[in-house]
Amino acid sequence: MRETVKGFWALISVCLIWGLSGIYYKLLASVPPLEVLAHRTVWSVVFFAVVLAFQGQLGALVTALRNPRQAAALALAAVLISINWFGFIWAVQNGRAMEASLGYYIFPLVAVALGMIFLRERMGRLQTLAVLIVTCVVLWLTWSLGKAPWIALTLAATFGLYGLIKKGIDLPPAVSVCAEVVLLAPFALALLIAEHFGWGFAPHSGSFGGDWTMSALLVFSGVMTGGPLMLFSYAARRVRLATVGVMLYLNPTLQFLVAVVAFGEPLTHAYLVAFPLIWGALALYSFASLRGAAQAG
């Protein structure tokens, strides 16, 4: 019971960090999103290398990267999560944080659909209805806004596919994520070097080294990436999966509130209709999942 309580509070901490992370990335609004992503990747390598060294798992990292099939799967996962990270950073810096939160609301139902298509997982009637509601909402938003909510769809799809790939990778969470950022690190370092010297497409912005406050924030991106993942891993081993699924909705809810309250993004008529319908679909999906878990137990 005590371990479950600890896991619950760890999960709350994760949701708070992820949900409020938009404020952190807004502080980096003067730094191009691609540069922020590069720093996030490089400093994540440093963070996880320290963690794995402390845990004595650096050997497991080397072994994982030496396995061709595993390395290929990790590389694909790395590309998907980097697109997801970039999309979220770009959305926050460009006044689209509300649409980003919509993407993370849609994600659980995208994951259900992907599981049904690729893993032949069965959905109950209520879960199927929830997915259909979200599909109709996205189509209605596309018609109402005159364009598809591409940020939301990209974030939901990349995170869903990332989860699908990760399901087939049998590695400890810290080792798996570290392997991903290690594979991305050469590209991130190349971009940062090009930016520093003003080569080609990466003009010198002076984001790192010139302003020490900004530099410290960029270095902290490693902790912002790795810390919540470590907490989530801790929580996932101690809290029921159904509880994890429901609690994770706190993340996009906080993102939504930050977008409206802190960033002052307009809550248009289209979103006033869309969000309640999404929340209703998620409530329906959560009810069905909790009922299924109770019956299985």
C-alpha cells in the first residue's frame, strides 16, 4: 500500500511537470524550436548517461545498440519522438499550445485504434464509440477551421506510433530512452555546431553561451526530459495501468489551462464545441477501461 501511494504521487508529479512544461518552453521563445530540440537531445544524453552509470547499466545500453534489429527499432522510435517534441515546442512558441493539448487528448484513442489495427487488440462497444466521436470531432474541426488541426494530429499520431514501436522493445525505460537520444545526438550536435559558426541553414543566434540564463534553461532541458520519464517508470510499476491511463489526462488538461490562462490564447467557437466532446469521449473510454479492468480483476 505504501509503495502504491508513492507511485501515485510520482505519477501526479509527472503530470504536473508535463502539463506545465509549456511555460518552460515559452521562456525559450527566442530560441528557434529546432535548436531547442537539439539541446534537449544532447543534454538528455548527459542526464541519462549519469543515471545509467549510477545504476550500472551502461553495458546494457551498448548491448542494445549493437543489436541491429533493436537499434533499427530504437532509431525509428527516436525519429518519431523527436518529431513529437519538435511539434510541441513549435506549437508553444507559436501560439498553438491549445491545439497541442488537443493532440494529447486525442492520443489515448489513437493508441487504441493503432492497437486494434496492428496488434489485433479488441475494443468494446463503448471504446469504439469513443474513437468514433473523436474522429467526428476532428472532421468537424477541419470543416469549421477550414483546415485540419495538423499540430494535434501530428502529436497524437507520432506519440501513438512511438508507443507502438516501444511495445516491441524489451529494454528498461532509462536504457531505451537513452539509446534513442544517443542515436539522435550526432545530428543534434551537428546542428548546434552549424548554428554556432553560422553555417548554411543555421545562422548564429547566440542562444547558448551568450546569455547565461538562457544557457542554463537549455541545459535544464535534459532534466526536463529525463526526470519525468524516470518518475513515470517508477509510478508505472506501482500503480494500476487503468489508474495511469486516467491520471495522464491531467497532462493535456494543464496544457489547455496554461494555453488559455497563462498564454491568453483565444478559445474560439470551434474549440468550445470540440473540447467538451473530446472530454466526453475520454470519460466514456475511461469508464469502459475501468469497468473492463474491474471485471478482469
